[in-house]
Amino acid sequence: MTTDAGAQAGNLTAAGAAAGGPEPILAELRDWLAAAWDPERPLREWRELLFDARWACPSWPAEWGGRGLSPSLGAAVEEEIRRAGAVGPPAGAGMSLAAPTILAHGDDAVKRRFLRPIATGAETWCQLFSEPGSGSDLAGLTTRAERDGDEWVVNGQKVWTTGAVQAAYGLLLCRTDWDAPKHRGISYFALPMRQPGVEVRPLRQMNGRATFNEVFLSDARVPHANLIGALNGGWAVAMTTLSHERGMASRFGRLPAGEGRTLREAREELAAYLKIYEWYPQRAGRADLAPVLARRTGRSSDPLARQALAGLDALDRAARWTSERARAARQAGRPPGPEGSLAKLLLSEIARRSARVHSGLVGAAGMLTGTEAVEHGVVAEVLLSTPAQSIAGGTDEIQHNIIGERVLGLPKEPAVDADVPFKDVRRN
């Protein structure tokens, strides 16, 4: 289908939805699924077919493979696909971070090159933002890119990169103008990961996992055509990515029940992806584990234990309601708002309080690991993992700043280097 034809069809679809509600759209989808869904198709072939029919990403603009539907109607389409036993686009940084960023800031050539492979799972992505010397000061990054004809040569180091081993592309923030103030000399590229000059090393965490990586860039190359947004305008693009990252954990893939090659390959793909995140429930504190531990330790009737359990449960419910509020805002078509930062702060507090409650219930036995330990060592993993909750995806201090400045309207934190050329800024 040509771009013009796709846009026209998408506009008609959106107009029909506005006129007659969701049912005509869902009826059209059911008819298409009845004719097209074959559970024995190879997964990639099915996703290509789904994208060509513009059902894979129904809320995307019609000219980029969608139907221009509202987020709420798009969610109804996704649910209808699952109800039919079929499979949608893949989970991961591609759909959660790269696609919305490219849709918001990429030029037509970038959208044409990257959006389809993201939606079909042909290319996976990772995020190359954090650096060892910058900490929470993301704008203080020192990875540099220098122009060489139609390419940029990149040198530097990134850290805490999830999925770098498998990724075909990385969302790269790097410095392209050292004479500009630090927020205004940064550019945003789609970096090919499978090339000489890109070295990925796993990082061993104190909980024994190794799901993050550090990435060393030594004369790695990225085409100028892979620039996302304006040259030296990468900070605004990065803010779009980060706004979506704060809600990423709640958007892991869901698959229907059923048999066949398509679902089997989709389950294998999703299992490999979720393997990276299998310790994340422990990082979040496992609040659900507290009542179990109270019963097993005979503390269910202890007034102090019950008070701790009630306080933890109240926080956990408030966090779920905040997440629902954020989801409702997305479905209504509103961009990510302060709910992301509020939820992030609340999750950090839940993690810390969960660790304290678990420790109070089981005592020193919570430090033991192995199959014979309390809950097979899950409590110990919680204690070792929860500090990460307050750091990953923007520290608690960063979230406080965002809420204070953008929600409460408080004055910005003083910055002595905001208008100084970055080459003159003191760095560690």
C-alpha cells in the first residue's frame, strides 16, 4: 500500500470510529483475523502480515503503518487480537522507547527506515544514555561524536545498558558541540550495535545477576541519516524517551493461551526478554510476600506486624491506582505526565518498606540464600535488589526535582554550569 493510500484508509478508519464507536473497527478486525490468522505461521511472517494490514500499531499515524486510532481504541484492538488467540508486536525497548521517540522527533526517512522493523521484531533496541562519570547528571555526558563526511565517529563509554548484547540498534546520546552549554550540545542517534568499535561487557550485580552491561565505543560509526531530531537538539528528544521509560515496566508483553508455531515462537521470544527482568519483582520489594511471611512466622496476630502489613498494603494500593491513572491518561491521548515520577517515587518507598517489613518478620534468616532458605532465598534477593529501585530510570532526587519544578511550579534548582560552554565545565 502506498503512503497516500495508507493515509486515506487510516483516515477513513478513524472517521468511522468517531462516527460509530469502536464496534465497526473491531468487527473489521475480527473479519480480517478470521481470514488471516494461522497459528502455524512463522512469527516474523505473521507480524509482517499484521503490520501490512495496519493492525500491529493501530494508534500510529496511517502514513507510518497505523490507523490513526485513539489510544483507547488502539488498546481495544490489541485486546481483540489477544482474544482471537493471535500475537501482536514484540515487547521491549523498541516498541516502548524507540518507536514513540522516533514518531515524535524522527524525520520521514528515519521513520521509514526504523518503524516497521521495530513493530515486526526484525530489529531490537537498547538505550545508551547513562555514563560512569555523570551519575544522575545525564546532561554531563562526555561520549563524543565527530563528523566525518556522512558519518559520525563515536568514542566514549555507556553503562547500565539493558539488552545491549541482543540489540541491533542503540538509542545513543552523545556530545556533538563542546562549545555549547551542556544541554544544548547533545545529539541523539540510532547507533548500529553490531559493528567494530562497539564492545559490550556484562556487569555483575551484588544480587548475583548480570542483566546490565557497560558499552565501550571506540571509533564506532553512525550515519548522519540516523540522527533523530535536530543536530545538538538531543536533550528534548531524550526527555521524550525518559517520559516513556518511567512507564515501561508496566508494558511487558502479554500472550494468549493456545498452540501452534506462532505462539510457540512468541513465547520463546518473550521468555528470553523477560529473563532479563526476572529479578525486577524483588527489586520492587515483593510487597505481596509480606502476608505470606507473616503467616509462616506465626506473626499474623501480632499488632506491630499487622500495623506494618497494613501500611505496606496501603502504599501498594496507592501505587496501583496511580498506575491506573497514568494508563487512563495514555488511553485518553494525553502525553506522559507527572504520574510517572509520582509512581516512581512511590515504588521506591514501597521497595524500601517491603525490605524492612520482610526483615522484621523473618529476622537474620532473611540473609540466607539457597533452596533451604526462607522462600528459597527470595527475601535475601529483595534485600540486595531494592537499592536499585531508587536509582534506575532516574533517581529519587531527580523525580523530586521534576515534581517540584514541573508540577508544583517551584524555582529550578540553581545550576552554575547551565550557560557555560561544556568544554569549560569542571568534570570528574
